[in-house]
Amino acid sequence: MYNKNKGFEYEKIAKKYLRYNNYKILEVNFISKFGEIDIIAEKNDRLHFIEVKGRINAK
């Protein structure tokens, strides 16, 4: 459960960053037969498929 909560927090940070940089969030946690995409966003008529990763310590 800890990892899922951390993942949610990292996604929240990523969405905030994207919105600040004028990306339009189209979909979050999109699931298809090929797998899951954390965030689908659009900027300047281009689609961006974003996988969010996080790390506890910076090594």
C-alpha cells in the first residue's frame, strides 16, 4: 500500500508540473490491452504519453 500511495503523490507532482508548463491533461491512469499509461497530455497539438517514476533517495 505504501508504494501505491507514493505513486499517487508522484503523479500529483507530475500533473502539477505539466499544468504549470501549459500541458493539457487528457487522461490519467489510462488502461488499454497493451498496459497502463500514467498520464496522457497535449501541448502544441502533440500528444505526450508519460510514465511517472519516483525515487525515495537520490543516488
